[in-house]
Amino acid sequence: MHEMSIAEGIIQVLEEQAEAQQYSRVKTVWLEIGPLAMIETEALLFCFDAVTKNSLAEGAKLNIINIPGEAFCMQCLKTVPVEKRYDSCNACGSYQLQITQGEEMRIKELEVE
């Protein structure tokens, strides 16, 4: 379950930023995740609760913002939605797609004290 290591990485970023930005407690984390990031959100929520124990984010709420997947079709030159890595273009059927959005997983915003 790589969601545990992702949750631990989030806590590490929060701790580093707490030192740099001078905050002592995290109340809410907004996390953007694309469908191509291969992250199980329910597992991540569970792991986040587990790793925040005895940390500056203990009791913090993790809000997931799902961002859509998009790709540029090199055949018909359109930007099309994608849900899986090997989807075909819904305009022309080509598989020559270059992913432009949806692989991300990033902290978008924090509510801190």
C-alpha cells in the first residue's frame, strides 16, 4: 500500500513548511489528485489519519479535490478527457495521446494556526 508512504510524505512536507512558515498546527489539508496518479483515495484518507497521530496535523481534516485527466491527441490535435492511462481519443479513436493533466498529486492549500 503506497498510500501509507504518500501520507508520511505529506506529513514530512507539513513539518518542513511549519518550520519555514512559522505555524504550529495544521487544521485542514486540501490535496489535489488526478485519476492517473494511481492513488486510492479511501486508503489515503485512512493512512493520513494513522500518520497524523502525535504530529502537528493530529486531528486535521484531509479534503481531496479530484481533478480531471486530460490528454492532447497527436492525431486530431484536440485536448480530450481521459480516465485511464491507455484510453483512446474520444474524438478520433487514436491512442497517440500525450497526458497533459491528471497525474498530479499536490497539496493545494492548508489551514493552519
